[in-house]
Amino acid sequence: MRFLGFWGAVILLVVVGVGFLRSHHGGQSSTASNSGQSSTGSGGAGIKLTLHRVTDTEGTGKLACTFLLPEGWTSEDSIRWIPDDYMTPVVGSSHMTSGDGEITLDSNSGLETNFSDGPSGNAGQRPPRSVSAYLISQLKAAHPGIQYRVVSQDDTPIAVQNTSGGMGQMSAAHGSVKLSYSKDGDPYIVKIQARLDSFETNAMPTAIGGSIQEGGWVISNWFAVAAPEDRIEDAMKLAGIVLASVRTDVHFFNAVMQARNVIQQNFYSRERQIMQTSQIISQTNDAISDSIESSYETQQAAQDKEVTAFDDTIRGIDKYNGDDGKVDLPSGYSHAWSDGNGTYIVSEDHLYDPNVSGAGGTWHELEKSQ
């Protein structure tokens, strides 16, 4: 049985974003392909970006999220519903590959584990003491034929408010790691980060003697970038573009949060059967409450913070006055252009003009919003 005490006391925000490891739940897949090769350099060529849309084909049928994808890149996306798990009722992953296949960016959400220790025995697994060590172990397990050398690793505690009402202790930590390896005789670098949130109850005496302790933990914001050693800086800049531009659709977020409440109510009513996705969705509606909107804004702010913590190369976002309201684009570029159809070019070259550079189409420069 899943441990639910912690998750009943704490709202975990569901992030279906864009891990070196795929979600073990499987799911639907879609691929977006853009013609041409991506330019990883700044300056005259600029970086051409297309708005990539991820749709939840399994459950709601709604747009789940969007992010900017560099020209020439492809993305395989998976969204999978777990109808009996209100802690993380949806898990998502994306695997992005550059046009030449040498750079990959992976992201994963919703990896979770529960545990219990008691007189009748132990079940599950306690949270790892080190997030970075956990990332390394998972990577090596997934790729047993590759020899990795740890270049650097770091674990940083995250302050969290204990809202368990004295039931136990909550904790969080951020972990990151940089490793080197060889592929076809060439040196490669992989950078990974993730956040760990966990809860352990206070030990409670049992009727049969001894005590029982339960808990749960979840890994989120799992990002991994792999690239040839001489291209890792450019790869991180492109990863920054993708990750900083991720926006969960508010209507999909609303459906997920409502579905989680339905699953929770089902559990506490002791029915305990696995509900079908269609049953869950039929009990949700499109009305977005103030609490949902507040949770959505909090989720997006948390996502932006985790992205910027990934690497110094990733510098967050700048807001521009776009064609249909404000648009978020990666910061660190002096100019941004739009063709009005969801495609953008960012450049650091003050003299660059895509209308005369052979980019094709008709472009207009965007102004940063105040």
C-alpha cells in the first residue's frame, strides 16, 4: 500500500516538464522535427527556436505544456496517468536530440518511492542520503557498459516548512553532478541535477509490540544534458533555452490537480479500486479556482528556480512583448525576433537582421516588457 500520510498534509506540485532515465511507466510518444541544423553559436547566425507543444493524448486530450525547441532538434514526449496515485497522478518525460545526434537533453518528473519499517518487516526504500550519489548510481545502472569518471558533485539542503502537524519530519535537497565518459573514442560530458523531497513519520508503537515508521520521497526537476566535451558549454546554453521556456498549460494543470483530489477522495472512502482515467477526467471541469491559479503560479516559479540552479550557463528568462501578449525567452541575448507564427530567433549580434540573413520569412524584432 502506498504511504499517504505525508502527501495528505502537503501539496506536491505536479510538474510535467521537459532525466537521463526515462519514466518506467511508459506512455504516449510524439516527435517534433524541424528542418535544418541548429546553430549553437551566438552572433550573426543566431539561434532559431520553434514553439513545441506536448499534448496529453492518454487522458485529458489537452495541451499539457510548451517549450522552445532549437531548429533541427527532435523531441520524444511521454505523459502517463497513474489513476490510483494521487501524489503524482501524472508523470512526464521528454528526450530531446540535436540534429546531428551529438547533444541530448532529458527531463523527467514524478519518480516516487514509499517505505515502511515495522515489526512485521520492512518495505520500500528510504530516501537516499545523497542526491548526487543517487543520480550517479541510477546513471551507471542504466548504462552498465560505460565507464564514468566523476568530475564534480554537490548536495545542497533546501529549507522547507514542516506542515505535517507534528506527524514527522520533512526535508528537501538539491543534487547535481558532472561526469565524463568516452563515446566512440571521443570525450563526452554529462551534467545532471534533481531535487529530492522526503518525509518520515515519527516512530509509533504498534499493538503487536515494537514501533512502525513510514515515509515517502519524490525526485523532481530531473534534468540531464550530454554532449561532446568541446560542445558542452553550447549544449548548456541550448538546454537553458529549452528549460527556461517550459510552460505548463494552466488548463491541464487544473485538470491534474482536480484529478488528484478525486483519487484522494476515492482512497479515503476505502473503495481502493484502481480508477480508470476516463472516470477521473469525467469528474473534472474547466473552472479554474483561485487556489488552483495560486498553485499554478507557485509551481511555475519553483520550476524557473530549479532551472536556473542547474548551471551557471542557464540564466533564466526575459519577458518580451510578443504577438499575442507577453512571451518568455531565454535571457542573455540582446535581440529577439518573431515571425508571428510561434518561431523565434535570439541573437547577441547588434547588426543581425533575419530579414536579410537568409533565415526565410518575415521577421520583426520584439521589445522587452517592463
